[in-house]
Amino acid sequence: MSMEYTSFSLRDVKTAENTEEMTFKGYGAVFNNIDSYGDMIMPGAFTETLGEALKSGTAPSLLLNHGGWGMGAEDNMPIGVWVSLSEDGKGLLVEGKLSKTQRGIDTYTLLKDKAITGMSIGYRVKKYEACVKPDGPKRKLTAIDLMEVSLVTFPANLEARVSSVKSEPSKRDAEKALRDAGFSREEAKGILSSGFKTDKPLRDAGGGQTELTNEIRRLINTMSAGGT
């Protein structure tokens, strides 16, 4: 049984804060959408393969451009791991963590810059329904053996997207959060000096913005731990 591929584009990439890990989320596949090969993946198509992955503790591979089709020594080397794969009402929701190798770091940079704009799956079809309507799909895929999910340069389907890319906070982010909480510019700079440590307690601006205050604490603690 040969490997097949279905690609999806990435859009709406949002940069989140407060993490040292190179992570991203998105959809590796979208249900009820005809791809460029004429196939439509149906809800529930991944149920069996995801169940087997959960039972064995072995997730599909996270590759770049399907491993470059095996043309080089590093092509099939994963660029990270999938930490979460699940089906929801839209499709195959995935969360990946890129490894801190040179290829992983380069890929993460390209994701944040929106230079990589696609996601694609490599799979073997286990069950499908043949269709004959001229305006419909050629096949409805009802059971798929998922082998790998890749970040790709040239997508074939415009529906599945990366929805978020997490990155580390900057001094500017922390200063803005402090200013939003009601601190003056001088107070904010004082709090962020000396390795982002201060004896001055953080207060809630506007009488109760606890969520914002907690975010400021989180920013400062993260940056202090990382020595930024």
C-alpha cells in the first residue's frame, strides 16, 4: 500500500508569549473539504490511528516537506515531536514542539515570519467510498493510517492552518504590560532592571485587573529564569 499526501495552507499565525519552547498549533487536515487530488477526508477518519498511537505511545512523525522525499541524508530526520493530536468538529487538530536543532530553530523562525505557509499529512488509505458526482470528490476517505504530519512550503489545500506560534517575551512586552497596569514609565523600567527583579509589589491597576497583574508576574518570572 503506497503512501499518499494531502496538503493544507497555514494562515492567521499569531505570536503568543511566555514560553521558552518552540511550539505551534494548527490543523493537519480539515474534514469535508475537497483537496487538490480530489479526496475528501471525513470526520472520524483518524479515530483508529490516533487510538493506536495513544495505546503504543508512538505518535506520527513531525517532518519538514515530507522529509524532502528522501533525497538527502537528513531528509527523514524529524524536526520535532507532536505533543497533541486529536479530532474535533473541524479536523485533525495538532500541537507540535520543534526541537532545538539547527533545522528546528530555522523552521521556527520561518513559522514566525510566515514564510512557511502549509501543513500536509502523509498517510495510507484504509477505507474509502468512491464517488461519481462531477462536482463532488473522487473519494471520501473514512479511515486513514496516519504516518506523518509535515510543515510544507507548497500546500495543496487552503483550509488547514497553523493557528498560533509561541515565542519568548521581550523587555518591550514586559514594559508595556507594566504600563498597562498603571505604572509610570520610570516605575516600569525600575521593575525590569537588575535582572527583572524588584522588591516592589505589583499592584492591580483600575481596582482589580488581577488577570493582567498575574500576566506581568508571569512575564517577569519567565524572563528572569531565562536570563533575557
